[in-house]
Amino acid sequence: MSKPVYIDALIDHIDEDVVVRGWLYNKRSSGKIAFLELRDGSARVQAVVVRSKVDDDIWSDAESIGQESSVVVAGKVKADERAPSGVELAVTGIDVLQAVDGYPITPKEHGTEFLMDRRHLWLRSSQQHAVLRVRSKLQKICRDYFYDRGFTLIDSPILTPLSVEGTTTLFETDYFGRPAYLTQSGQLYQEAGAMAFGKTFCFGPTFRAEKSKTRRHLTEFWMLEPEIAFATIDDAMDIAEDFIATVIAQALQECDAELTTLERDRAPLERVTKPFPRLHYDDSVKLLQEAGEDFEWGSDFGGGHETILSEHFGRPVFITRFPTKIKPFYMEPDPERPELVLGCDLIAAEGYGEIIGGGQRIHDPELLERKLAEHGLPPEPYQWYLDLRRYGTVPHSGFGMGLERLVAWITGRPHLRETIPFPRTLGRLEP
């Protein structure tokens, strides 16, 4: 038997006899010829079965097997310029590993809940396959960006004794008789890493027990979080800006096939070039009010507000220097206006909302202690965090980027649930 070949490598085996192992994605037949669309995870190819050229058993298998049946198909690779893969397979043999009957996701319209209940199968569809391939490629692009610039990966823990983003969105669990929480962010531990290595990042799952049903929220999502010693808020924005512009440009090149499958309009992404507009919170309030929004100074932005701001510029925009009361305890106050903090959010274009949040961290130990008290946070779990200010404190900054929001933006998906293999939302824990 010929050595198995992945479908995406068939182009290198023209006129050779090969074996393809995979699943039946689709099928059509004229009575004399059967066209089997096979997939193996790498790509899809059309396998042609000619009734007059194969045994009765092979023809019977070709006619009877259902969608998603697992098969081993032997045949000769033929060049075909019309095919997306550039080839087709002239079938000489079929070995059916499992014949499937009644696959639940058929080539017709299905409701979202139906598909989400069968997410473990929906992943096989062409569009979901493309979205998750983009996600996979983006993870490598993002990691390489920071590796190539001298950052050290420092993995932050998943279980922590403290809150980063407020106590109301914590998932609590028992940790050998004491409370522990699923991490809301790896940032605090990256600050420790930055004091040791200068510039670090983590990239992993984070959790927020937010009772939100919007298309922009998940209870479990992935964050990339760099932290840089001796950096100001402007330094952080410079890095975030270059990071996003670089990642978008690289994704347009490396994810071209997937974006074609998704019919993604590339023009908005091609406009993501430096520099991004930087809008003071005060000015963003004025812009929203001029747009007819009933928005008061001191309020936080909702999804609709973020969409208005991004549409005004037609490209990503930084909002800077937020009111202290709407930002976490660790944010450095603006020295010119202490009612503001040196924070920044990057709002993506096309209504995809905030994809980056960050800024400058408090480095004064006494100020940080006061902020912990003002936020009603117990000092004991934060003693190690205060140590970072007691022993060699320096100004430092960083940011967090939500991977799912980036994937949604690049792929044009309307909801975050399609950008992670198995989404966790307010009402969904399965599959």
C-alpha cells in the first residue's frame, strides 16, 4: 500500500498513487460517477469514483457512506486547475473505517443553540475550521512578536488568592480549606516578572464571573499580557500600537486562505496602520454627547459607545486617562489631575470594541496601600505585590489583549462564541 499523504501535500504527488485518510465532508453522484469531498484536517479534495473503473464493492461503498464517515481512500493524484487544492483524486480503492448514518449537522441552516449544543461536531464545518485556524496562527504570531523583541514568557498562575479586576467577578473554589479564585488576569504576576527580567509576557486563560449575555463577553477567555519595567503609559501605547499593526499585517498574509473561506472584507483591516488616534477621555465624552448620546462624565463606556468612537475614526483608537473610579486599584494617578489615571483602552474598528486595556501601574508603596484600602481589599494576599514596591520599585506599564476579540475582529465573526473551541458563557458549560 502507498504511504498516506495529507491532502494539503497532494500537489507534490501529481500522477502518483497515494492513500488519503480522512472523513467524507460531502458527496454527490450522477449514477455513473460519484464525487466524494474528503477532508483530513489539512485541506479538502475531491475524490472521483468512476463506476466502470472500480469493483462493485468500491462503488457500493461510495454510494452508501454518509456524511462524516471515516475512510481510507486510495487513488492517483491528477492535476486540476479548477480545484481549490489544484488536484483531484482518481479513486481506486475505499476502506470504510466507520459508516455514519444520520450525521446531525447537515448542509442546511441550523439555529445557533442547535449548533452550540453540538459544538464538538460543528468544529468540522468549513467556516468554524477557518476561524479556529486563524486563532491558532494568531497565537503563534503574537508570541513571536514578543519573543522577537526580547520579552521572556513568564506563566502566571491560574489559581490565585486575590482579585485583580474587582471582587464581584471572581470564580471561587476551595483550596485545601481556604478560598482561592480562578485568575481574572495574569498582570500582577507579570509585574513581578518585569522586576526580574525587565520585560515579560504571559498568554493563557482568564476567568470573569460576569453575568453578561452580550456578544463581546465570555466567562473564560485567553489574554496576552506584556509588562515592561521603566515604561510609561506612552511607552505601553507605542508597543500596543506597533503590536496590533504588525499582527494585523501578518495575519492578512498568513491567513489569506481562511479569510477567503470566511468571505472577510480585507479593506478595513488594511487600514490598520500606525499611528492610531489618541483621544483623551474628556474629548471622548464630548464626542459621544455631540453624537446624541446621554453620556455623563465619569461613566464607563458600553459597547454602543465604543462603536460610535471607533466609527468616528474608521480605525482603531486609543482612549486615555480615565476617571479613577472606573479603573482598578493599581492604576497610577495622572500627576496633573489626580481624579484621572494613566490608563488606556484600544478600541478596534468595525464595532468590535475594546481589544486592549492597560496603562501605567502605581509604583509608590504607600499610595498602593491606600488604594487597596479604598477598594476594600484585604492587605494580606497583596503583601508580595507590595514587596515589589518596597524592594527596587520603578515606574512600569503594560496591557492585556483579549485573544477572542482579536480573532473576531480579524475574521469578521459577529460573536465571540465562534472564536474559541468550546465557549463558556453565562448559560453554557457543555460541551
